[in-house]
Amino acid sequence: MSFDLATRLAERRAANLYRQRPLLESPQGPLVQVDGRELLAFCSNDYLGLANHPEVIAAMRAGAEKWGVGGGASHLVIGHSTPHHQLEEALAEFTGRPRALLFSTGYMANLAVVTALVGQGDSVLQDRLNHASLLDAGLLSGARFSRYLHNDAVSLANRLRKASGNCLVVSDGVFSMDGDLADLPALCAEARARDAWVMVDDAHGFGPLGATGGGIVEHFGLGPDDVQVLVGTLGKAFGTAGAFVAGSEELIETLIQFARPYIYTTSQPPAVACATLKSLELLRSEGWRREHLNQLIARFRAGAAEIGLSLMDSPTPIQPILVGDSARALKLSALLKERGLLVGAIRPPTVPVGGARLRVTLSAAHSEEQVELLLEALAECWPQVQEHD
Ligand SMILES: *Cc1c(COP(=O)(O)O)cnc(C)c1O
């Protein structure tokens, strides 16, 4: 009659699913200090190299001098400060939508949107591989919850036919563990035919994708009539923290009035918004970051194909190497670490059973030489995880 935590933990360890947190002793960057060692890292989501950018740091410092540290209260009480408001206006302009609403995390933004838009009697249709926060949001909403086959517009259409009430179709823009793009033109067409709304969480698309970093909707040239609810997170390519929802005046007002994860939480520190204003400016204007990143992606994919690695169909900085078995994925990660490279093994339940992988992520801060080092190490280590089982 008590919590048998020890058994649960032991079982997880035995299944090669035990998680550990590497201790980072340096800022984000290609070269990091982890657990007392200097390593070349390919596992951060800081895709454009802005998390430790001197101008972003200076903006945060100046923001703290001017606005202090704490947000103080929720946005609806006395926590909505000038930098938050300026950032919302800049994000609305950036996304070409009437308004944007700032959140402290992407997880909260997703919970907020889904629970505010659908409830009992409604339907929420999600890609099976959507981010955990979207799946959790669907369950919490109380709406009828249906998961369609990954990126499959036909599967979506079949489910839309059985849906009732208001229908919300929800997809990652770039799938976070696979790196592939949502087939938004096809998915949006099905949704529109059924008067459903589309919500896209483009946490990994903003920054790397689109001519000005506007993400998957810019990449495909889709507007607010195709994607009514656009979510972006600020902790990845923006290099700071938080998230936003962009959409119509009515959508944003609905969130402010009804979204509990928006209402009942303290606003993010205003200085973080100051930093994000600067990183947004760099993300939009410094196209060379995207160009360099795309060159690294092309080089990595070509090199990986030569070695015979199983890559996924990804044009993005997320370049997972599919291993399958969790123990083998851990072993490959450990072999790379012996050679001074840090690449995380991603295992179930983050990915499907049998889908363990090394999630390689590239950043504009990496050099071509660093990508060559990774390829050389993979060429040595990959055969070793093939032979021993
Ligand atoms: C990281 C991520 C989130 C969560 O954003 P946080 O700001 O880190 O809470 C949501 N959706 C996707 C697709 C993500 O990759």
C-alpha cells in the first residue's frame, strides 16, 4: 500500500529507457563543457546560433536594467509590460497576422489554444507524431480525440468525416523527432473542405524555414485562411524562451478571455522579451545563417549516405539517424562521446517502440569542419553498433 518507486525506476533502467540529464557547464554553442569534459555538440535546438549571441545578451542585460527581473503577476493583472506588448506587435507583423499572444513556454501555449478552442462535443484531430504537449492538450480538452496516420491527408479526411462539433486539425510544422515537414497544402485542403480549423505548431520551423525565417507557412506560402492558428516557440531558433500564438483578433481575444494556461500564470521576465525582440531582428535579417545551415544540412546528408546511415526524409536541421533498438542507440551515443561528440539518443516513449535514434541537430554556429568531424566519427562508430548484436 505504498508507492513502489524503486521498482518503477529499476524497470525503466532494465529496459534501457532510463533518462539522465547531462550537466551543461557552459553556454549553448557547438563546443560545450558537459560533466567536466569539452564536447562538440550536435543536439541543441539553437538552430541559428542566437542563444549566446552578444547582441541578444546585451538586449537582455539592458532589459533587466530597465524593467527589472520578475514579470510580477499574470498578464491580466499587472504583469503585461511594454516589452511584452512590443514583442507581440513585432511577432504579429513578422507572421503577417493581425495579432500575436506571448506565452512563457510552448507547452503552455499548446495547452491554452486547444483547451480554449475545443471541448466536449467537439473534435480534435492530430497527427500521430505530434509533440507531447499537443497530445496532452487534446486529452485535457475533453473533445473527441482522434490521431490520424503520420502526415496522411487521406487518413485525416476519413477521420474528419466522422468528426462532430467544431473540428480542430493539429499538426507539428516540422516534426520534432523526425525533421520532416507537415504536408500542409494537402492537410489544409482537407480541413477546409470540412470547415475545420488548422493549428500548426512550428516550433522547429521558425528560423530555419522560409525566406525570412517565417517557418513552414512561409515555406509553403500559406495564409491565415489555410492555417488559422499558428504557434511558434522562442526557445529554439530564437535562442531565448517562451512561445507565441499568432492569428485573428477574435482568436487572440478568445485566448485572453478563456485560456486557463494563459490566465493563471505569471508573465515571463520582461527582459526575456527584450532579448527576443533582438533575436527576431537577427533571425529575419541575417539570411546567411539559414544559407550556411542549409549547406551544412546538405553536406551532412551526402556524407551520411556514403556511410550508409539510415537518415529520415528531412530537409531541416533535425537529421535523426534511425537505429531501432534502444540499447544500440545508447551505445552509438556512447561511442561518439568517447570521441568527444555529444549526440543524444532518443528512445521511447518520446519516439515509437523500435524507433530509437540519434537525434543529430545542426546549427548555423557549426563550421563545415565540425560537420566533417561528426561524419568521420560516425563512419568509425556506425559499423560497431551493427556487428555486436
Ligand atoms: C519544444 C516544443 C514545444 C514546447 O516548447 P517549450 O517552449 O520548450 O515548452 C512544443 N512543440 C514542439 C513541436 C516542440 O518541439
